[in-house]
Amino acid sequence: MDAETLVSRLMETLELTKNYVEKARQQRVLPEHRAIEEETKAVAPAKESAGNPLTALCDDYLRQTAAWLKQEKNLLEQAGHQQAFETNLGLRTEQEAIDLLNKLKDAWEIIKWYRTLIPVKVVSALQVNSGLNRTPTLQAYFNGKAKLVLVSVDQSLLAWHTLLENYPEKTDDVLDMLVLLGRIRQQMEEAFPEARNFQRPGLD
């Protein structure tokens, strides 16, 4: 099999995903995109959260990931060509190459998806400090918001580590973002000590 054909086969899944996501974003019909957009409109930062160090960390993470994703926008395509090259050399099977590319694609999409969800959910969770009467039901509601933030951070960290396992030379470029995620997780766990134990119906 020639290199061009192999590249085409290895990139097929990635291109289908890329084209779908891009088209959906342009049409603004992705369910998660609409959900974030609507919640962003609905959740205006309260005074307590607007100047909160935690929201500042989230803003930094959002900006830094945007810059990194723009800088590395061709990473998946380059990975496809690299896997084609290694497959032709017999260093891995075609199926191994496809599995690796799908793993990288999933990590990429997780990072892109959660980078926008984390700031929105943090602001939403911090509304617990807006002077509302903390009934058990209301506290459980905010713990659920905080649990989603923590899960999002956990998944983002795993995704970053997946990319770094295959591109260790990029560690310096993403180290600040890993530190930011670690600080966001620590501060959320301190602000919501019961969040980790919260059971989300149908999810936990």
C-alpha cells in the first residue's frame, strides 16, 4: 500500500469527525454548544464570583488553551502522516495506527469541549455564595455543579496526558495549563468538600 493511500485511510475517521464538528459549529446546532451558550447568557457572574481567584484561573485556562489549540491546529493531520510513515516501515500495524489516531482525536475533542464548560460551571457553582439560603436541596444542587467541574478537570488532565505521552516534546508548552487545571481542582475541592461524594443520577 502506498503512503498516500494509507494516509487517506488513517485520516478518514479524523476527517469525518472534523468536518462534522466544524459544520455543526458554523450552524450553531451542536447540543453542547447551545447548552454552553444558553448557560453563559443565563449565568451572569455575581459579585462574589466575578472577582474570585478561581474564576481568574478558569479565564487563564480558557485563554491559554485557545492559543495552544490554534498553534497546534494541524496536530492531528500531522499525526496521520506520521502513523502512515511508521506503518509503511513496519513499526506498527494499520489497526494500531488507527487506534492511536482515534485516541488522539478523542483527547483533542475532550480538551476542546471541557475548556469552555469548566469556566461556565465554575461560575454557576459559585452562585452558592450569592447569599441564597443554603437548604440541603440547594446545597446538593451546587455540589452537583461542582462535581461536574471536578469530573471535567479530571477528564481534561487525562486528555492532556494522552497527548503528552505521544508528544513529550510539547510538555513545556502545556505545563502552565496542567498547573492551572491542578489549581482549579484543588480550589474546587476546598470550596466544595462534599462534591466528590455527590452521586449524579444516572452518571455515578
